[in-house]
Amino acid sequence: MRYRSLLFMTLIAALVVLAGPRVALADEGPTLAEARAACLMDAYGNVLYEENADQEMALASITKIMTAMVALDSDVSLDDRITFQVREYQEDAQLTGYTEGETPTFRELMEVMLVFSGNDAASNVAFAVAGTEEAFADLMNAKAQEIGMEHTHFVNPHGLEAEGQYSCARDLCLMGRYALEHYPFIRDTITTRNLNVVVGGATLSLDSTDHLMDTYEGLRGIKTGHTESGYSFLGAARRDHVTLYSCVLCCDSGEQRFADSATLLDWGFSQYASRQLARSAWQVRSAPWQDGFWLRCPVRPLADVSGKQLSGSGLGFKTVMYKPNTFVGAGDAYGMAVWSQGERRVGSVAYGTDEPQHTSAWNPFVQQLFDQREGLTA
């Protein structure tokens, strides 16, 4: 029975080696209540779901993620004091309320911009970096091209609706992914629930506009948005070593943008099924014992390992081990295996040797099958 079980596992592993990664999902996708456009992307840029994902639309305050990236690329220090300039905004614009001539730090302006979505803070970030909003927008557009955002154009740093300012759900997922991968300040700040800042000589408590953080397991931000066109949300979440980026644009209400985002992310995580990759009880090879040719040491995984496999996509499998019939001792390290889907690592395990046994305890035919698989030996 043990031999048959081992043979089965060996053949399955051989099939895994031959299975290449591909993008194909199990069902047609989630049902979103209001979003006019949506995109769901994994941490490697693979699109798992899209609906009008390239349609150019208002991105509202999601703009501030690009503003933060461009600001962090500049020579302005987060500890620099910035002399605040007051500008006029549309009547319903969210403002922090700094007065002319106040001197918050650049860090404070960035935090207020990302957490509370203060439009006046975003403008002053732009002034500090480039002198004018127009000059700063040129830097934003250059950064968008660097990231590969093909359906995006900026004319201001805050996202208040303006002619010529637009993006799409796919581009915004790309931007969110890039921001969290390359800018620790953004990654840390967007999960802040509340800020205490001094404005006009008084301490203000400013709450995050992201109301999904307290209710959605694994949420990592990123940014809300609201213009006359509707309510939007660029999100990121991580569960079981899987990170997803979501974007919904132009919902009818603030709460529905969060509901649609949760639906989209839930659907995405549901596409990853748990799979057993290795068990410490599974013997994968037998190696000759260094102190006696009549005994062999079983080779087994050193741990039970499972991983999340994307539905409809094969697993890649690579193993590095000692060459067959290399003499070993009991308890030696013997090699390792890595399972992946595209660039995403699904799981890994190290192999080691057990106490030696008589050669009759090992089926050499099974070992021959295992050893002949391409790429298994170093």
C-alpha cells in the first residue's frame, strides 16, 4: 500500500512539472451592484476580472496616490516645513482648513492627503515639489507613463473633476500595485485610521475616508474617491499569501463602492483553492547510507506544506536535490522544492533524510520514475 501511494504521488508530481501556468477562472465573475467599471489584479499584474476596465473615467481622489509617489520621488524631505498657500476650491471639496502661512511638515501634508483626502493638502504638496499644479501634473503624467498607465492623464494633484483628468480601472490597479510595492511610506500611511494634526492652532482629529478597513479581513487600503461622476475605490487585500488589487469606479453611493469592492475581492480570493503540496510522511526517494551499502535512508519533506492554487491554472514545480545514489547520513539536508504559478510562489519545502532502513523497504522502480523527471537533480 505504501508503494502504491508513493507511486501515485510521484506520478502526480511528474504531471505538475509538465503543467504550465495559464489564466483561466472557474466562473464568469462576481455580480457588482453599481460599479460602472471594475478590475481585479493579482500581485504580478495578471488580470483576474475586468468590466469596462479600459474605459476612461474620472478617478477623483484616487489621484492622490500618484501625487504621493511623485512627491516621494522629489528632493523635498518629509521633515521640511512647508509654508501653506490657500487656494479656492469647489464648494463641496474636502479641505483640511490650514490657513495662509501655516507651516505644517511635508509629512503632515502627505498624511492628511492620503488619510483624510484633504484637497488643500494635495495642492500644497504639489506647490512644494514643482511650484505650480500644472508643472506637478507634468511629473504625474511622466510617472504614469513609467508605470504603463495607457489610459490616464492628470491635470491636477487632488482629483477634483477637471477636463482632461481621467484614468481607467486597469491603470489604477497597476498604480496601486506599484505604489504598495515601491513606496513604504504610502503602504504604511494608507492603513492609518485616524490622524491628530494641528490646524489653525487647534488639534484636529481626522478620520480615514476608507471605511472598509475595519470590516474587511486583510484589507491594506488604498484610496477612496468621489466626484460628480460617482464614488470610487482602489483597494488591496492580502489573505493566505495571496495579494489582490481591486478598483471599482463610479458607484452611486459611498457605501456601495465598499460593498462592490468586497464582492470583487471575495470572488477573487474564492478562485484560490487550498492544495496540499507536501507531507512529512511522504517518502520521495531513498538514498544510500554512508556507513553501510546494505541500508538506505528515506528522503521526506521536512514539513507539511499547503498553498493556494488559482483555479484553472497549472502549478509549476522545481526541485533541486542531490544526484541519485549520493551517500548520505541520517538527518542530512537533501534539497528543496518550490511550487509556483507564473511569478507567484505557491509554496516551498525542504527535504531531509531519515534513519537508514534495509533496502527491501524501498521500491527502486519508484525511485527510477522520480529520478528521471526533468530538472529534479542538481
